[in-house]
Amino acid sequence: MDALILIDKLQALLATAPPLEGRGPYGQAQFSWLGRASALISTWDRTEAIFFKSAVDGMTGNFNRAANHGIVFTTIHKAIASVEEQLPRPSEQAFGPGAAYDFFKALRELVLSAETSVFIVDPYLDAETFDGYLGALASGRHARLLCSKYAEEVRVAAVKFSIQHPHSIEARRSNALHDRVIVVDGTQCWVLGASVKDAAAKKATYLAPLSSDIAAQKIQIYEGIWTAATAI
């Protein structure tokens, strides 16, 4: 499995976890989620999958569930970090802790390269995006923002921004977001290792382009989420 797809699936797993703690019996949602988790961990590392299976068996058997719950989620986070470290990235697209300005410049250049449109997906997107990245867009560009946590802040900023700038801005809110994606001109798709809001401020991150076939899949997924999202 492609590394970026694996990261995406693992992050989606974390975002869709059903209730797994407590001493009650599990239902279909829990068994299905743990089955998907086991398959993805096995894809990542077969040795880790052995220990992961033991933890899953403990959880489903209601044996030391709290401790095994911690092992399951720690392993998933470990898998994401491990795969991210192995991603082949051009040196100019990797940003160490504290390289917030370098990241800002690279991301701003990417956004400003749009000839027709830019689509930014980030659950933690906030009003700073307008000043930092959208203000210098060429006239006539169309921007779509898909966010979650700071949706009201983005809504207010979008209204005021549209009054002053000659751009078409749409913003929507969705709780189905679990990663950060930027689509330029409907075809180029880039993934971010951390939120636009604070990437590289405290820990390393990256800005990586997806190959055309994977980009098409990713764009299709987020176009679907956009369609179902709530306008703000």
C-alpha cells in the first residue's frame, strides 16, 4: 500500500473510533473498527501486528481492557509517525521544529501558484489563512475552505474578506475531516503533516505532493465531503 494512503487510512481510523472503553460487551461497530485497525497495522509492520492482535484480543475478551486500549491507540499513532518518517520528500518540502516561516513561505507560494482555484481542507483552519495565504491571490481566483473547529471564525473572516478582495470565497464545515489537504487548480493535490494554523511551529512537518493517480482519489474523497458539508 502506498505510504500516503496508509497514513490517510490510519488517520481516518483514529477519527472514526467508536467507544471502546468500559466493561460492556462490544457490538458490530467495535468489532468492525478493530478488524480494520488490525489489517492496517499488519500492512505497516507484521511484528508489531502480533502484539497489536494480543491487545485487540484482550479488548474483545474484556480482559484488562483499559491497558489494551492504550496499547491499541499508541500503536496506531506510532505507525503514523513511522510511515511519515519514511516518506521520500524533497529537502525543501521538509520543515524542522521552529521552521514556521519557511513553511509559511512554501505553502504561500503553493497557494499563489493557483491559476484558477485553490481548495484547502484543514479541520483546524482559522482566520489567519486569509491574511497569510489568500490575500495575495491573483484577481478572479476561486477559493474553497473546508474546516471544522474554527468554522464560525472562518465564516466571519470570509464575509469581510470577500467585501474587500476580488475573489470568490466559499467556506463549509464538516466533522468528517481527519487530515490536511490542498488542491490547486482541481488537479494538483498536496498533503500537510500538520495544520496550516501552526505547522512547524513546535514540531517537524512536511508539504508533499501526491502522484496523479492518488491525487485523483484524494480529490474525489474531499469533493464528496465538500458536497455533504454545511455552508457557513
